[in-house]
Amino acid sequence: MDIKVTVIIPIYNMEQYLAECIETVISQTLQEIEILCINDGSTDQSLQILQKYSENDTRFVIINQDNQGVATSRNKGIQTAKGKYVMFMDPDDKYPNSNVIQKLYEAVENNNVKIAGGEFSDFDPEGNVNPRSDYENDMLSGYLFQTNQIMKYRNYQFDYGYHRFIYNRRFLLDNNLFFPDLIRFQDPPFMVRTFTLAEKFYALTDITYCYRKDHKTISWDEKRVDALLRGLQMNLQWAREHEMYDLYNLTIRRIIYEYKEPITKQFTLSIPNERLLLAILGDLQGDEQIKSLMWMVIETYMQQIEETDRIRKSLSYKLGRLITWIPRVVKRNIIKLLK
């Protein structure tokens, strides 16, 4: 069989949701697919569920490995897939209907693009799907498309929802486009780099991915916050180097409004100086004349985080640098701007 699309599914202890996810994959109208399941060291019944499905469906390929993390699993999927195109699915999510893959395959084939994708939706444990209006706010508006059309990524500059898209596998391999080895926030850097190099993609107004919410919580320990900050830094630097100011400002807003709590809790920066820094950044967003200042502030922040790799045994030094250095940089440069 000529495999048109490989669906890559990393799995780690998802026995509760795995069957529902797989049912939405095997029911797709496009039959020429490979269902590539990477069992990442599961200790529950996930592997047995996969094996049961594979007994009756030759499209299943199961790779067993010791637990290495979702980024490594997805990268292995890209490297070993046999399909012309690849898609990514998480084992607790699902497709909204049976013709998603068919529509995406036709969109990418018929429009001479490397990537095609649709809209994002989520659903709660009772199966209730959020209405479209939930994604119309500024930081989530990229989940929606107004018309079916080819879009330039420079006019889009969004970073979330990579699952919604189908990707030309040869394009990924030729450009060394893989997920960074981070335990959190590995998806946005992959998406940003891939879309930038592709330059354009085909957008569909159809919902092409459904995300399950409210069934798990994130434990923001030091390793996860470190990974988050490294991923955010990757996107900030990429946006700066490629002069993508909308993406740059979006990432700044994510730091301020979306990830403030785990960052401040982990590094105990919930003090007036920290709030002042966030307020200043909030006031500065969108001002073309001070983008360099915004970059320097965040870059300094990240440099202090990275210093912890060398000085982890000196907690007081780490906190002192974080608390006192950033406000001094902000104050000094604000004064320069006001002169």
C-alpha cells in the first residue's frame, strides 16, 4: 500500500483515553495511512490496547522504548514514518470527524504547500466542545481562520496548535526540523521554525483537532519551569532574528499573562520589583521603538536562569541575581529612553 499519511502518536500511560483516540484515527475515510504508535515506557495497559488494535489492522506500527519523553518520541516518529506526510496526535485527544485526514491531505496536495491545517477546539470530560468564540481573544485568535486560503506565515506569526496541521515529511527531514529536547513547551519552537521555513501554508476553516482538557494538572517543578523558559527563549530569539515582531510580542504576553504564576512561584519573585517589571513590559508591548529594550530585558532574565546550571548550589546567589539585576536593567534603560 502506498502510504500517504503517517499519524504519529507518542503514548505514556494513557489507557483511560487511548481507545477513544485510536477509534477516531482508524475510522478516517483516507485509508492509506500509517498509524505509528511510540510506546514510551508505559507501565499501564497502553501497550496491550495497542497490540489488540494491531491484530486486526495492518496499518499499525508499534515502537516500544524506555521512557524518553514526548519530544524524543515524536522525533523518532518523523525519522521512521513511511508516509509522504506526517501528522501528530496525542493519545488523550481525538479528531472531530472521519474526514479530517482526507481534507488535510487534499489541501496540502492541491495547493503546492508543505503544510496545511485547520482550526482547533477542545472538549471537557463530558465531551462538551467549546464554541468558536472562546478562541477569539488576542492570544488565542490564531486558532481560527476566516477563509480557506493560502497564508504567509509572516502574516500569521502564531505559535500554538501544531497538531492541527499536516506536514511534508521530506521537508522536515531536509531542514532538520525536529522537536527540541524539552519536557515542556517543545511544541511552539517546532511550529515556529517549521512554518517560518515553509513560508506559507494552506488554512482551512474546518476544525481539524480536538484537545481534551481538565483531566490533568502540570506540576511546575524546577525542571519544567527551566524547560518552559528555554522554549520561550527559543521563540523570542527566533522572532528577533527573523524580524517577526508580532510573534515576539505574543511571546512576551505569554510570559506576562500565561506563565507568570509558575515562573514567579518557582523562583520566588512575587515581590514589588517583579510586579513592576511585568507592568513595564505590559506598557511597552507594541511600541516599535523599544523592542530592543524588551528583548534585552527578557534575554537578561533567561541568562540568569541559565546561570543556575553552574551555580545551583548557591540558592541565595541565584535569587539575588534574579531579583536585583533585572529591575536595574529596566530602570537604567527606561531612563535612557526618557531623556
